[in-house]
Amino acid sequence: MAIDIVSSASAVPASELLSQTIEGILEIIVSANNVLFKKESFSQLAAYLDRIVPVLKELRRKGASNSESLNNAIEALNREIKAAKQLTLECTKRNKVYLLMNCRAIDKHLEDATREISRALSLFPLTSLDLSSSIIEEIGEVQDSMQRAEFRAAIAEEQIMDKIESGIQERNVDRSYANNLLVLIAEAVGIPNERSALKKEFEDFKSEIENARLRKDMAEAIQMDQIISLLERADAASSPKEREIKYFTKRNSLGSQPLEPLQSFYCPITRDVMMDPVETSSGQTFERSAIEKWFAEGNNLCPLTMTPLDTSVLRPNKKLRQSIEEWRDRNTMITIASMKEKLMSGEEEEEEEVLHCLEQLMELCKQRDAHREWVVLENYIPILIQLLASRNRDLRNQVLAILHYLSKDSDDAKERVAKVDNAIDSIVRSLGRRVEERRLAVTLLLELSKCDLLRDCIGKVQGCILLLVTMSSGDDNQSARDAEELLEILSFSDLNIIQMARANYFKHLLQRLFEGSEDIKMTMATTLSDMELTDHNKVVLLEGGVLAPLLHLVSHGDIEMKTVAVRALRNLSSVPRNGLQMIREGVVEPLLDLLLRHSSSSSLRGQVAATIMHLALSTASQDCSETPITLLEPEEDIFRLFSLITLTGPEIQQSILQIFLALCQSPSAADIKTKLTQCSAIQVLVQLCEHNDKKIRSNAVKLLCCLVKDGDEATILELVGQKWLETLLRIIQTSDDEEETTSALGIISDLPENPPITEWLLGAGGIPIIVSFLQRGRHNDSHKVPLLENAVGAICRFTDPINLEWQKRAAEADIIPVLVHLLDYGTALTKKYAAISLCRFSQSSPRLSHSGPKRKGFWCLSAPPETSCPVHGGICSIESSFCLVEADAVRPLVRALGESDPQACEASLDALLTLIEGERLQSGSKVLAEANAIQPMIKFLGSPSLMLQEKSLSALERIFRLPEYKQKYGPSAQMPLVDLTQRGNSSMKSLSARILAHLNVLHDQSSYF
């Protein structure tokens, strides 16, 4: 893989070089999330670099001295960061398959880059720098970790590379080998296993090779050409039409008569044409197996020249082998093309010759899949299907077997079958004939059912479902299993399900599950566990009584039987309606017993945990109006189940976390949260936030978010520490699971507003991290609503007026304009949080607003004075005094008063009322009146929200002290005030009466006072 060599840094000032280095690291961290391949490896590098940034920032802040040793260290680090950045960027834009083919080189580059960065760090003269001991210790730990870091290709990547090397050495690998290899590649690089997607990726890969030639990297180009030659044999690498043109171009150039083999093709020992010719030390060529046998019998002389041989030397004769292969392929093509006329004759007297041709064709199909492809391209399929109408049973059997060989792993063959009129009808007719023919027909139909178009056709053929149901009950075990499997596949279609119901398939399945032998029960349970049924059919089965025999197998079967029965329960429980019914019928207790029993196999316990997880999800889907169904009623069950998290492997851990996550969304959520808190779940989840398994970590963060919200503050404060908060912020920065990021922000939002917690978050760079999510979400993307709500909730803790420094840091991050924007475009909850923060900022504005400088000299020659704030009277700005007027926040806050959510209205009202506190009543009221804020306050006097009523009433009492506003707004407030004197609480009655007296509606001696 070509990586540009980065030139060394020139004599740039240390501070500027540090800034370049920090910027380069941050770009790597961002790009690491966008790489197309080796994401985990690049994330590992990004995590190391992320720990370096605070040190470099500290050096830059303190203005590190320009000593020669320090400058050299910074230059070395900058150089290595540029190289790492170049590698990261290449892996964000290169073709995925190309990157996979270079996986070993990428790992080597990553390892070298990590260790070189570590070496550069070791050059820093830490002892002479004015750094804290904790930072010096941290950089030492990072350096050691990076020096020991290892990057290795994943097992799947190594397997692919081994298969590629093996395929290149074995030149005659078949299409199926290339097909399987391409599927493995698709899975490894994360592309859909579909022909169009694979073909596009393959074409892009070939373009990369052309680029390699342009770079004159011929060694790489030659290696990649070999890989292309191998992968080109796969179906997805070219269209059927392209392969057909290529085939006929070659076949038409061969003539019509087979050629005799050349004398050099024969092995001197066996006298047969060689398959694997090898050359001995004497220069003679023999069949490998023949000469090896010659040596094994004690001979060490050449069979032809009788000269002594070095028995350890056998060199493959590649040119001869290639010539033999080309000769064989030529003759096989001619043979296949020549047999069609004999099969098309259709004369009964020629049946023996037709049968002989079919046997020959069958033998060729067995030899290589290339032969099968040639048969398909020669358009044999319509001819073969026509032969199914023959009265000769042996002939029909041979045709069915050949069609199965041709269709296996070939989409092109299946599609050609679909194009032949009545092809499926002809095959289905064989289901009603003798045992051997039935077996061959169902095997063929099973293969054809892998094609969507044909699967639909099979189910529609009259009588097909009934024949298959009959076969599934028959004595031929192989045919019965194939029929069961085909029925399972056909059950995807609602139309087929109707026919299955008419054929009593489900009744038959249940009966065999109840009454059959142990083997039959096992087969039926396996069918139920593996069938990809529609939700409707799962409900039909459960209502048909399938639960009782499955529970019997769970309680009384052996381990294998229990495992299959639980898998069937897992399949059926994926429908919420079924899950609730299963809980009602007592499935939870036997499942918990299996899960908690340590003697159960890990595989069985994994299936049980996944089934209980489905049941938990069903409880979360309940209608709140119904009597809730509870999954875990005894407190002991909750404690025992959660305790398994620390005692089991990742698969079960993940299921248990998902169980409790679902239960925290169910009607019993409050009780579950309380019990989890009592069993020290928060402590366990805090530890799991650092788990290496991303799925476990993600589910732990999500569950912890549920428990922290409205949780016990004392418990939370006891467990939350600086290191864990740094971990949480790192998750927010690096996670590619948006729900996990949202939950992590939710935790920060809901943590107690405790000064040490806020200080720790501040020190770890929490403000810019959280603000970045708010800035990304400013266009109100509905998909990101929860993330945005939690982010704006999290920022609230940094706006508390008890600490002016926190507010300044938040304001410097340009948070105030973002909050103002969210007042218009956020959800009700977002507006609430935004208004709370703006309210807190505004509370600090009076002490931060300052008088302008006194004007000296000739006023006419001096600069015009700065405009003073209409509320605070001094000089205000967004960054220095957090002024709502300067931030243009007043009108958005007034608009937010129209929200249907009373909490959003209350928060907005609180923010606006900061403008009329104390001596600012006159100036603030004017600003509120100009923004039309007073009329909504009057409206709130009739609000169902007691808090809105009280706050509006208190505010109007002060505003109406000013004659102009009393005169303007008093009349519209009279009726709501009169209503409050009659319906309000005692304090509101008194205050309302006082305002009415002020408005000359009531006398000062009224009984309301």
C-alpha cells in the first residue's frame, strides 16, 4: 500500500508546531470514525492519541521554551502524526476490497506508526518541563502502552488471505470457490451480499489496480492481477450475458471434433493423461502420485533413464499442466455442445441413447462446476425440463439429479429454470411418484426455493403444499426433512400459509410434537426453532397449543432437547402478543431455572437469556390501560438475574442488560429501577462502561441512563468519579452507536448538579464535546431529537450562576446563540433546557454589565460612545455579560411561551422575568412589552399549571405598578384576576385582589385581603 513519505518539519516555532500537531491528532481522531476498514484498529490508535492532546495543550498554554531538545521532540512527533494522518485518510477513501487485500500491510503501518509516535514522545525532556506529576505519569503510561501495541489481522481476514493464496497456487479452482471467497470478502468489509453491490465493489477494486499501474507500482499491480483473475470466476464479478459471450467466443474457435492428447501428456508410468505433472531431478516428467508411489516402494532411480534421483526434488511442471487443462477444457466444451441433438430427438426407441447421454452429462457435471456452467450456457435447461414428461422413470430421475447439480450455487441456472414454461409444475409432479423420484424432486425444489421468484412459483403450484405435508409425515427420513425445510421456506408467503393451513400442516406439526418418538419430537422442535415464520403464524402456533409440549421438553428433555425447545420458544416469543401469553402461562419460572443453573451449557443459557429478553420486550409493548403483566415479580428473581452479569460471558451479559433495559420501559419500570438500585446495579454498570465489548458497554450505558434519571443522588455521588466521567466523555466522542451517545449525554444531563462533578467534566473538555452535538443538531433533524435533548440538558450544569467561571467557559464555546436558536427549532424539552440555561446566564448579567469609558478631550473629535443596554444600562455583549437582549433571545423566549408543554413555558417565563428583577423593573418591562411578552403572562392566569399562574401573577403585580402598563394591559387582566380571587389558593386570592385594587376594581378594604 503506497504511503507518501512525509518530509521533516522545518524550523517552525514550538508553539506553532504544537498547534499543527494537535490539529493533526484531532483530524486523525475524527477520520478514525470514517475509515472504511479496520475501524477498531484505527479507534485504538485514536484512543492513544486522544490521551496525548491534553499534554500538548498544556505545553502550548504555558509557552514551552524553545530548547533544542524540545523542538526536536516536537518536530519528530509532528512528522509521525502527519504520517499517521496520511494512512488514516487513505483508509477513508480507498476501495474496501483493496484495503482488505492490504490488511497485513495496514496493520504493519499502524503498528510502526504507533511505536514511532511512542519513540517521539520519549524524546520530550519531561523532567525539565513545568508539567504536573500526574501529566508526566500519564504520558509515560501512554508511551509504554503504544510501544507494546500490536495490530494483527482478524481471523476472518487471515482466512481470506490464506484462501486467496491457495486459490492463486491452485489455478483451476472452481466458480464455487470464488463465489464463497467473494461472500467472505463481502462479510469482512461490510458490503451487501448481492450481485449488483459485489459487482460494483469488484469494478472499483479493478480501478485501484489501474491506479497502482499509474503509480508504477508494478509489484503490487501483478499481485492484484492474480487476485482479480481468481475473483473473476465468481458469479457476481460478471453478468450472465458477459460470461455467455466469453464462453461462445472461445467455444466457436475450437472446431467441432475432439483432439487426441499429445504424447507428452501421458505419464510414462501409468500411461494415462496426467493431472498433476511434476519434474524429477533428471528432467523427466511424471504424474505426481505415480512417481511418489515409485519412491515409496524404495526406488531411487529414474523409471525412464535409470539414473539416480534426488527423491526430495519434485518440481510442478506448470506449463505442461496448463496445456493439459486447456486440452481437456477444449474437448469437454466440444463434447457438451455435441450431445444436445441426441437429447432433443425425443424418440422412444432412442431412450437408451438419451439415458446414456444423460449419464455422461451427469458425470461431467460432477467433475467441475465449470462444466456445469458450460451446460447451462449451452441452454440445456429447457431440454432437460422437457424430458421430465418422459414415461421412463430412470430418465426422469437422471434429469432431476442433473438439474439439481446445475442449480446448486448458480443464480443464473435458477433464473433460466424460472423462464421455462411450466418448469415448476413438471418438477412438482414428481413429488407424487416413487420414493427415489420424490427425493430427487424435493431436493431440487429446495435448491430452487433459494431464488425469490421461484419460491413464489413453487408455493402456487396446485397440490404442491399438500404433497410436501404428506412427504413430511412419510417414512423416508431424508425426504421428510427436505419437505419440512421447504415448507419452512415457503411459509414466508401468506398465500402459502393459507394452503398449509388447508393441508393441516400446523395440526400435523403439533401432533407429532405431542405424540411422536423422541427423534420426531426433536425434529419438530428443530423445525419450530429454525422456521422463519410470519408473526401471524407464530400467533397461530401458540394459540394452537404448541407451548405445553415445548415446556415439557424444557423441563424433562436432555440438554440437546432442552436447547432445541428453548430455541423454538425464542422464535415464537419474538411477537409481543405471544410473549405476554407465554408469561401468563408460566414460561418464566422454568426458563429462569435453566438460566440460573450453572450446570446448563453456555449455549443453552445463551438461548434462554435471549428468550427472556424477548419476553421483557413484550412487557414494554403493553397498553397502559390494561392490567400490566410483570415479568419478574419476586424481588429475589430480579437480584439473582442481575447478579449473573458478573458471572457469565458476553452473549448472556448482553441479553441480561437488554432484559432490564426493556423492563425499564415497561409499566413496572419504577419498581424495577428501585430494586436495581438496591442491588448495587449502578456500581456494576459504572464498571461495565469500560468493558471492551462495545455491545455490552453500549447496553450498560443505556441502562445506567435509565437508573440515573430520578435516581438516588447519594448513591450516584458515591460511585461517580473523575476517571469514569472521562470514560463517559470518550464514549460520547468515539461511539458509532447513536443510542449509546444519546444515553451517555442523558447521564451527564441527569447527574446531580454537584460542583466536583461539574469541575471534573470541565477539566476533561466536556463543554466543547457537548456543544459540538448541539451545533450539529441545529437544523432539527427528527432522527437526532433525543440526542439533542440530552445534549442541551447536559449543558445546563455549566450555566449555574453559582460559578461565573463555568458560565464564561460555556459562553466562550458560543453556546448562547445555539440555545437561542433551539428556542425556535427544538422540541418542548429542548426549549425547556435552553430556557433554563439562558435564565441562569441572565441572572449573572447585572453584575457583568459595565459602564463605558468616560469621554475625554473634544467630544466632537472622539469616537461615538458604545450603545448602552436598554435593560442593564451598561455595556453588554453575549460573551462578556450573557445579556439576553444582546443575544436576541427575548422574542424567541416569548414565542416559547406559546408551547403546549407547561414546563417549557415556565422555564421561558423564568428567563424573561430576570429582566425585571429589582431596579430593572422599568427598563425590563419596556423590553418585555415591546416583545409582546405581557399578554401571554395574562393568559397564564388561567393556565392549568399552578406554577405558571403563581409566577405570572407575581410578575404582573410588579409590572402593573407602572402606570403605563397598568393602563394598557389592566383591562384584559381583570377577568382572569377576578376568577383567581374565587378559584385560586389563599396566597393567589390575596395577590389577585391586591392587583384588582391597584386596577381600581376592588376597594382596599375588600374581604379578599
